Amino acid sequence: MDINTLLEPYKTAGVNLGLERIHGLLAKLGNPQAKVPYIHVGGTNGKGSVCAYLSSVLAEAGYKVGRYTSPHLIDWQERVWLNNHFIDNHDLMAVLQQVTAIAKADSADRPTLFEVFTAAVWLYFAQAEVDIAVMEVGLGGRLDATNVPEPCLLSIITSLSREHWQVLGPTVVHIAREKVGILKAARPVFLGHIPAEAQPVFRERIAELHCPDYWIDPAVATEKNGQLWANWQGFEYPLALLGNFQLQNSALAIAALQELQQQGWDKLTPEIIQRGMAKATWPGRLQWVDYNGQKILLDGAHNPAAAKALANYTHHLVDHSDHYLPTITWVMGMLSTKEHDQIFRHLLRPGDRLLLVPVPDHDSGDLPGLERLAWQTMPELSKVKVFDDCFTALENLEKTEEHSKKLTVLCGSLYLVGYFLKKLQSSQ
């Protein structure tokens, strides 16, 4: 039996937020989460990057570090890391079988797939006796399966914008009420970019729980020996991940690491932090790959804020490059639930080409409808065309010297990026 087969009975539960089922599962497992000191990372965008920085530095310091993120790009193992390596497939199956043996897959109130998987992750980290775990919120925060009370060392809210509004609520204030649910009494919280209208929600909850709060400004970009570095409050460190938004994400990580140092994690010296930051990796986010002799940029860009961040990077790249022409070829697939018009507004510029593709095995947006919307959003596009697969779209690109100078970006969904990478991996 493989992991997909094992988890299949729990997929039908869908998204069903709540803590009763996960707490019941964990209790039957002996509450393994109580043995795992952890950092809780929530927010709209930037969670994965912050988790990557934190786990890289903590592992560099010699701590045994667990990391849990979602979704995966290719395989389930990608969600669970131990000291910057994916969990072994045999180990993952072992803990999943322990959880599914006690989970009621045939009951009306059966746990969701995410709850089963999260319970298995807590169990694995406890059995591995990790020193610390870095846990990324799956959806929202308040009712997310990662949200257990103890022993949380600190919380991080990376950013806040409108996302998953069908589940979390229609405005950033509604969404803030869900995100703020990961704060723990008297535990420090580090906050990135929070819109002004949502800040009162956080300040009220911070006051109620007596949380030391730190509102973190982005670092300042610098250069050292031809490499990109950053400076946050006088501390300099290398930036291994791409994009201006990493100035905010990395500053949050540095601030949290300095707090851990104050809490007694004394292996976190400045030199260790610098070395660990330099080794951070986060696949599928502003990732360059070679495909048929051409460099292609991959990014999820699955919500308006992420699309804006991608636009800032790509537009600056083509506008200040001696190599690239100013227009971009977008190979894009999006889920039906996303805010397509806003994503288009951020990304598309006059003269760009848009090749629309489905997101395999997921509820893709209606492609003819997206084609019409793209023309309405940016009438000056040079081309919009629908393809039945991202590889078909890429093969359609002209093999000319002029095209080689055009930036090609595959984006719109992490599931699409994962599909691309898996196929690319299997063909090599």
C-alpha cells in the first residue's frame, strides 16, 4: 500500500476546520505534540520561506530540527523534514499507519486528510526526539490542525491579505481573526506586514494574552563580495532566496532566532545564523529551471499578494536587464477558487503573451473564461491562447533568437509547479 491509497478514505472529508478531531486523535496517540517544543508560523504569504530560514539555521547550529510545511510539490515526503532532509518514505508510512489504525475513516465525523497527516507529523517528531519543530499553519490558524497549545516557543504572522476567503471570511479583518488564533498566552509573537484595518484585531488579542509583540520592518538590501546580503537592525546576513519580499521574510526569521537565543538556545551565534541563512532553500518559489535549453522561472503566485511579489521581481528583472526583452511569456494555470482578475492585473503588461493551461488533477479555472478575462484585463496583450497541458504550451514557444531573450514564467498554482517538476524529474 502506498501513501495515497492509505489517505484516500480521508479525502472525502474535504476542508472541515476544527480542533476537536485533531485533539482527539492526539490524545489517543498519547499527546506526542506535548513533547515537541515548536515555532508556529502563520500568515498569508511568506510562511514557507520563514520556515526554510528557521530550520536551516537551527540545523546549522546542531539542533535536531523538524519542519512541517504544505502543500507538497511532488511527493508527500516534502511536507516533513528532519534536519533539512525529507522524511524517509518508510518512516512516513509507519507513522501514518499508526494514526489511521485509530482514526475512524468510516464515521460521519471522520478526521480530514490534513488532520490525519498532521497527527502523524507530531507523532514522528516526538518519536524522533527533535529538539525543536518549525510548524507551518495549513489554513487560517485558529482552527488549524497544527494549532496545539503547548509547548509553543513563539508565533510568527508573516503577512496578511485576502486569501481562502470562502472559508476564512470575506475581508482581511475576518481573516485576521482566524490568523490571530495561533497566539499563545505570554508567548512572543513576531508580525510582518499587517494591513492597518487588521492591526486592531492583533493588538486586542495580544493584550488579552499578554504576548510580547514585535512588529518587524523589512531588512535593507546590501551587497558583499558581489553577493546579495541584507541588514536588519545592524545584523548582516546573506540572502539565499530570491525576491524583494525576502527582506521581510528573512527579517522575521532573524528576529525570531534572536528571541530563541534569549530563551536559552545559545548555539545560535551570529556566525551560525549567517551560515544557516546562506543554506536556506525553498523549491517552487522563484525557482529557475532548465527546460529544452531555456531557463524558465517557476513560482506559485496563487493569490493577489503572491502575484504582486512575482510581478515586482519579474518586471524589475526585464526592465533592468541587458539580456531580456521587456515583455514576458506567462504559462499560467489557476484553481477555480482564486481571484483571477486581481492576479492578472498584477502580472500582465502590454505586449505580454499568456498561455493558459489546466492544473492537472485539481479544480482548474474555466480556461475559455480566463481567456476572455485576460483580454478584458489587459487588451494590449500580444497573444492569449489555451492549451491542454503546460508542456504543450511550452513546446509551442518559438525557437528563435528573439524568443530566447523573452522571460518565460510558469505560475498560478503550486500544484501546477509541482506537476511540471515531477514530469521534468521523471524525464531526466
